[in-house]
Amino acid sequence: MAWTPILPLAEIPVGTARPAAVGLDRLLVCRVAASDVHVVDDVCSHDESPLGAQDLDGNVVTCPRHGARFDVTTGAVLRSPAPVGIASYPTRIAGGWVEVDL
């Protein structure tokens, strides 16, 4: 595994999602609870628009354009118009940073 630090944990309040980039990958770091962080693609599978910074509804992120909803723990689509889920990546907290394995 090649862990890449993407954001300091302190910059992501509990219950929020924050966009980040690693190379050309647009990612969304989602902090569900104090030590429960997930990383998914920051792109809606419906029209490829960014999901962007927002408050989470539990473990759910909502596309601001058309209301598609995704489970940030798995990337699964929960509500259309998104036809499929989004990618979810192995994530860990190390040394105060959120790290992802792409």
C-alpha cells in the first residue's frame, strides 16, 4: 500500500466533507465521527460535477446540483439520479493527517 497524506485531520470538522486533490484525482474527505474518516471521489456519477465542501447527513453526502445521495463509507448510490456509486478508497489517520491509498 502507498499511503498519501491529503489533509490534516484538524481541518475537517466532524460531520463535514472537504475536497482535496492528489495529482489529478479529485477526492472528498468525509469525517463522519471523531476517528471515522472516509475518502470518496469528489464527483457525482450523474453528471460528473463536484460534490464539494458540505455538511454530511450522518454518513451521506448529497450532490448539490441534482440531489443524488451517496454513502461515504462505501460509495454506494442511495438516491437517483446518479446511476451508480462513486469510488471509495482505503483511508487511515496517521500523525494527525488523513491518508489515502489510491
